[in-house]
Amino acid sequence: MTQQRNDFDEIAYNPQFQLNFLAPKYWSTWLGIFVICLTSCLPKCIQSCIAKGLTSIAIRLKSGAAKRARINLAMCFPEKTEKERESILAQMYLTSVMFMMNFASLSLRNKNWLERHTTIRGFGNIQEVLDADEKVILLVPHTWAIDIPAVLFASRGFPVSAMAKSQKNLLADWLMHKQRVQYGGRVYDRSAGIKPFIKSIRKDNYLGYYLPDEDLGKEHSVFVDFFATQKATISGLGRLSKLSKAKIVPLFAMFNSETGQFELDVYPALPFPTGDEYSDARMMNECIESYVNARPEQYMWILRLLKTRPKDGKNPYK
């Protein structure tokens, strides 16, 4: 598993640098990149002051992101008071800003820095499956530190294979992809279908990277409980586990804004497949609920998590 490998796959997503990236339309992106690189070099105490200031501004702005987060929190936690939900929102913004100020360090610094700044709990749950000569699909919810495990594991010789959607900003898309695969790994665009992803796990021994909380619409989902509401939940993980002959291992990635450390919690493999897509989907959501209840500030509440509603319900974000 830790041997050198050729990560090239002509089907894999592989954006390249374009001279057009130097055009004026991308100057604001380059400025943002410069600022992020600069802030990544600041002491943590200064980063914290900046993050608190930006957080206080963000929660007062009537932005689409804040609106989506408040809707998600209200639908998922109706039992909490508005003050409690606003506290989660503020902590989420603080976590996200602190993480973004350290995100560039993945590219600016080396793998030794990443090792020193990452705490992993439960990696033995992955190693146990690999030692049994079985495949692994990591179940990774959308937290702010979602890219960290893939980069870290690849730096250790365990490249990851993932499926992703390209970004509208082509420069940002190229840079993010370059960072994700800097130590190895593959990323497949969803338009390539599921077969290359399965092959990379089953035949090429990559760790699969599966995002369980994406809303892909009714056609690819089943409606099951998600906190206090229902969510259009991807229904194919059981089949994917069977086809790739892989164990499903949950992983929750976090950024600790107090210590400046990345934290990865790896849990024992789940009993996939159950043979029932509703049970599989509910098991995924139960995992997310368990982890998020403990660290709600880590979750990307700004996403359109509940866009597709059961019984032709209206999109709550419109």
C-alpha cells in the first residue's frame, strides 16, 4: 500500500495552468491568494484577533451563506433557542476563518509541518482493514477541514481517490486540485461516472473518499431522518461498498481554532451493506449527527444541505 505508484489516469480530472489565469478577471483571485498566504504566516494570536473581527462582521451581514446556515440550524435544531443557534453560527464562522487563514500552509510548507500540526485518533481502524487485505472507503462529512485527511494520508503513502465537482472559478479550481494531489491521489469529475472511482479502490488500492451529505436530488437519493428534519440522502453507498469490496470507515476532520491543530477522528468500520438502501442512508446520517452534535462548529452549515424536500416541498433557501 505504501509503495510508489503511478497516479496518472487519463479519465481522472486534471486541470492545467492557463495563460488566461493572468488576465484581469483573475486579479482579485490572485489578491485573495496572496492575502491567504500572508495570513498563514502570522502568529496564532494575531490570526485569532482577525478571525474574531471578521466573525462579528459576518454574522451581522445579510449574506446568502449566513441565511442558509440559519435555515439549516433552525430546521435541524428546532429545540434550541435562537441564541443557542446564533452561538453555533458564530463559532462556525470563527472556525472557518481560522481554517482559511491556515489553508495555504498545506502548499507553502512540507509534509513534516503537516504531521506536526495534525492529531489523528483512531488510524488503527484504517490500518486494521488494510492489514486484513481489504479495501477502504472513508466516509467524510463536509467539515471545514475536509481536505486535510486526503493530503495527509497521501503524504504517508496512502493516496486517496475521490469524486468532486469542479469550481466555477477555474484558477481556484486548478490551485485546489494541485494542493489536493500534491503528494499523490486521484480526483474524478462526476461526469466520468462511478466506474473509474470503483476501479481505483478495488484494483489500484486507493483509499476511497466518499462525501455522504451532498444533496444530489431526488433521482439519486432517499429521504431519511437528519437531525429533526428529513434529508435527500445518497442511497448508493451499500452498492458501492459491495462493488468495490470495501469497508466503510467513518472519518471526521476538524480544525481546532484554539490550538491551531488539525484533528482527525477515525472510527471503526460500519456494517455496510445492510441490504436496504434506507437503512444504509439512515446509518450515514446517524454518523453525521453523532459527530456534529459533539462539534457543531466544524460543520459547513452554509451548504444547501436541505435543498431537495420530500413530497414536492419547496426549496427552503428560496
